[in-house]
Amino acid sequence: MSEKRVLIVGGGLGGLRTAEALRANGFIGEIAIVGDEEFQPYNRPPLSKAALSSDLSHEELKFRQRDSVADVKWILGSAAEKLSADTQEVTLADGTSHTFDALVIATGIRPRLLPIPGPTQGLHTLRTLNDAQSLKAEIKPGSNVVIIGSGFIGCELAATATKLGATVHVVSLDAQPMIMPMGADLGAAMRKRHEEKGVTFHLGHTVAQFNGETQIESVTLDSGETLPADVVVEAIGSVPNTEWLRDNGLNLENGVLVDSNMRAVGSSIPIYAVGDASNHPNKFYGDQTRRIEHWNMPTETGKRAGAALAAELTGSELPTDDFFALPAFWSDQYEFQLQSYGLPGSASSSKVVSGELDGPCIVEYFDSSNKLCGVIGIDTVKELMPYRKKFLAGMQS
């Protein structure tokens, strides 16, 4: 089927893994990958850590690519602006159009922004290598850094900026940092670790105003308190990049709704979605679909999509088993290593089963039926491995 052309829109890990899986499953046609950045796929987790404290280049962050995708055509530096499913083409911001026989949506996410009045010079988000390089240039010893948001990115940034000698304030509406995935108890324990390093939290509050002429000089909270600010970083979550897909009959309520093979629900032509933009079923999720922004999901969904799409294009048998991938994440903050398996953020209750919250520990999380649904460990990487095996065995049995 060499005449078939697969267009993958999104130049990140999900797009790369899909291309590799297409080749691994026998697809020999043309593959083109569109990316809004000028870079080929690279590792993003270091952006909030090592990339801010050292001179990590794209070459050092770039994913190694399999020989099987050496012939992939890369179309970089221009974002997708419009899909026309009827004519099977995608128009980019530079005005060019690219046709396809099959489309893979791998456009991921972007930082969510708040409508805060005031100047914007000195305001940053962190998603790309260029973002990290711009932020690195401004965080210096003695800088006043205000981080809006206390999720993983916000807390990792707080740790890195503190280690670089900055004075850090974290502003968040949440009652505790990282409360959504970790719960209040473990979130409070991590807050204490940050405070011992010098971070100041302003929880239950948000920023109402940026102050200054053209450059942000301070921020005013909704409480009326004013904080000096040389650098402000918004880290309040993300939104999927799906606007370019509108008016094509796709369900875009929370990313792109797909079936167990990552094929877009409601599409009469081969359209698949992977990675952070994919609202997919997973045996681990039960009867729900979820859009999970964990580090392993672009790889897992990309592998599945590549296998299914290769089968569809070559007339082979489609995968019929339920998709399964174990959600997992990790976070390095100061010398502390956090690691998780499962979905602790969906829990109704939790229990410390090893250690103490102020030291190395393991916390188990349980759903409404008191079934183990997730686990988080701090400085207990080896001790968590049996949980990974338990989850995998339970889902694959």
C-alpha cells in the first residue's frame, strides 16, 4: 500500500512513537510529521529542572529515533490551523496545505492562561525548549519569582528557582500543593519540604493584577497583598490543542474522543489521536475515558494507534483486545523523588503504609469501592516496583 500517505500532526513523542509503530507493523507508505516547533521530538520533563539550571541543548534532549523512520518527512516550524476532513487536508499557519489518506492527531497541550490585567513583559509559561531558555535567562540569584499554580510543574519550578538562588512565592487557589494527584495530606507534607527550602505559599488565593509600566514589577493578589516580581510563571494547568479540528464531526469536549484503537469516534475516514490530546478508554480506567497527561501515555497510545492504523491501511485484522496502559508519573523536587503508579487522583481515601509523610514513605490510594487505584512514593523507587507488577498483573489477567 505504498500509495497511502499518513500525516501526523504534532512533532512530539506521541507522533514519533506512532510513526515507529506504523513501520513496525508493516506500513510502507509515506509518513509526514508536522510540528509547530522547529525541533524534532525531545524530552520535556527536564525543562522544569535540568534545562533551567544548565545549558541543555536540543541535541542532548532529542529522542533517539529508530532507523525505520529515517525516511519520515518533517514539516517543522508552522502549526496546524485547520482540518478539512471532507477534502482530507490540513492547512498550516504558513498557508501551506497537506493532504492525507490517514491523519494522526498528536498536537498535545498548551499552558492554560488567566486573563490577568497589566503588563506582560516578564510573564512566562513553560512547555517548550524555547520557553525554558527564555526563563533560564531571567532567573538569577536574588530574583523575585512568582509562580501561579501549585501543581507538579509549579512545584518543580519552585524547587529549581530556589536552588538557583531566587526568592520564590507560589500563588494557588488550591488548599495544598499538588492536591489533585496527591491528596491533602501528602500535598501538605510536600508543602512543608518546600517551605523548609525557603518557598512561600499563598494558598487559597490568585493573582488579580500585574503591576508595572511595560515590565512586571510586582503582582497584587486577590487578598490585596502585593508581592515583588521580576519573573512570573503561569503554571495552572493545560488545555488540549484541538481548535484546528472544529467543524469536522469529532467529539472535542476533552481532547479528541477515541476508541480503544485510538481511532476518532464519529470519523468515517482514518483519523486517530494520541498522547495528551487523546481522550481514550483504558482497561485501567474502568468504564470511563480519560485524557491523561502522564509521561508514558504518548508512547503507549502511539504504539496502539500505529498498530491499528497500519492494520486499517493494509487491510489486516485490527486489534480487538481492550487497550491497557498503566498510568505512571515521577517528579524530582530538590533531593526528593516522587513516583506514582495508577490513578491516585481518582481516589476517595488514602493510607500511609510505609514510613512517615515527613520522610521516605508510600501512600496507597483507594477508590469508592475501597479498591487500590494508585500509589505514590517519596524516595522509595525500589519499594514501589511490586505495586507496578501488581497493577500490571491485575489488568492483564
